[in-house]
Amino acid sequence: MRPQRAAWWFVTPALIVIGVFFFLPVLAALAMSLTDFDLYALNDFGDLRWIGFENYSRLLREPLFWKALGNTLYFVALGVPLSIGVSLGAALLVNSKVAKLRGLFRTVYFAPVVTTLVAVAVVWRYIFHTRYGFLNYSLASIGLDPVDWMGDPRWAMPAIVVLAVWKNFGYNMIILLAALQNIPEDLYEAARIDGASGWQQFRHVTLPGIGPVLLLVSILTMTGYFQLFAEPYVMTEGGPLQATYSVLYFMFDEGFKWWSLGRASAVAFLLFVLMFLVTLVQLRLGRERSGA
């Protein structure tokens, strides 16, 4: 019992911090989502009314919420596979035996992750500039017409996806690189002796070897991409024509623009339920693939 008691003494401070700064705010937000908490309730709690699930039912009938949800799902469906693919490709390149200056490339690829989003947004706004941007200059050099990346609803979200992938792929690259380095070299030697090609080695040795880590990376990436807010807030302010208006942007407007904190809390929990369901699907598919 003494080792167990000592262990509890060690973890108790962390549990207290987690309870105070995580679980209590989550429970408070859940309770708030069942009320009409707004600016008037902030002034006088006597104006606060318990309305049950009315906030949730109103949101499900709100066209703007469905528009934001569709934009978020589009961002996730396009950005998550692209981000994982770029991360895995960069990890394979850095892990390659023929690669030189691996430490330099690890630093260069990871640098955008720790770079301030505002600074990144300023650079990418110049890259996406309609008249003076480097991207449209490159398109013009091969005879293509310039694209209004930030002003065209068809291209605004793909531009945000490119920015988000470039900004965040280095984090997943480091995780996947560690997984690649833990695959025993004997497996590759055995595969080469059996006559396996490079693609066959990647398919039957590399992918199974990093399968659990790849599942973890996909879940973390999906969770992060569902929380799309900073990129459209800085780059497009949700436009043009609400083409980059995300669920979190909708929650931000409800809570801090219209001061409807009850509805904003309901948005947060609807997003949580959606992310939870998608995570369950990912875990189920991962287990089926590992079982196969």
C-alpha cells in the first residue's frame, strides 16, 4: 500500500490542476449551454433562464451553422490526408540513408510549427496576392491566368488548406520520423533478400511498422483541423461569401460578437460530439486494419 499511496501523492497535484482548469470549465460550459446565458445575464444573474436543449435545437435549424459545418468538414476532408501525406513524405526523405544534413532539414521542416501565425499569414498573404503574389507570378510564367485566391469562394478554402498544411506538417513529421527509426533494419534486409521492390518494402514493412503511430497522427491531425479558426480569422475573416467560415468561427461570433454564450457553449459541445464520433470511426478502422 505504501508505493500506491506515494504514487497518489505524486499525481494528486496534477489531478487537481486538471480538475480545476479543465473539468470544471467543461462542466460549467455544459451547464451554460442549457441556459440563455447572454450579455444581460452577465450583468444580472437573475436574468439567466434554464432552457434545456433549446440552444441545440436552434443551432440544428440554423443555416449559418450548417454552412460553417460544411466548410469545416471540407477543410478536414481535404487537409487531413494532405497533411499526413506531406508529413510522411518528409519523414521518409529525412530518414533516407542517402539524405545529408538531416538535422538541418528537421529544423527547417519543423520551423513553421513554432512560427507565429500572424507572421506566417503576412508572408502567405503576399504569396497569394492577386497581382503581386509569387504564386500568380509562377502561373503567369507558364501561361495561366492569375487566381484571386483570397477573393474567390472556390479557391479561398484550398488556399487556407495549403497554409495550414505548410504550417503544421512538421509536427507530424517528427512523430513519424521517430516511428520510422524504430523499425528494425533486419525487416528491410529480409524483404530485399526475398526480392521485394521499394514499393513492396514500403507497403509491407514500413506502413505496418508505423501503423499505430500513423493512427495516432491521423487522430491528432483530425482533432486539430476540426478546430479551424486562426487561419481564416487572420487571412479572410471568414470570407469571401462565408466560404472559409468555420464552426469555431461561428462559435467565436456567437460568444464574443453577439455575447450569446449559451449558444456558443452549445456549438462547442456539438463540435465535441462530432469529433468524438469521427475518432471512434478512425479507431474502429485502425483496429480492423491491424487485425487484417
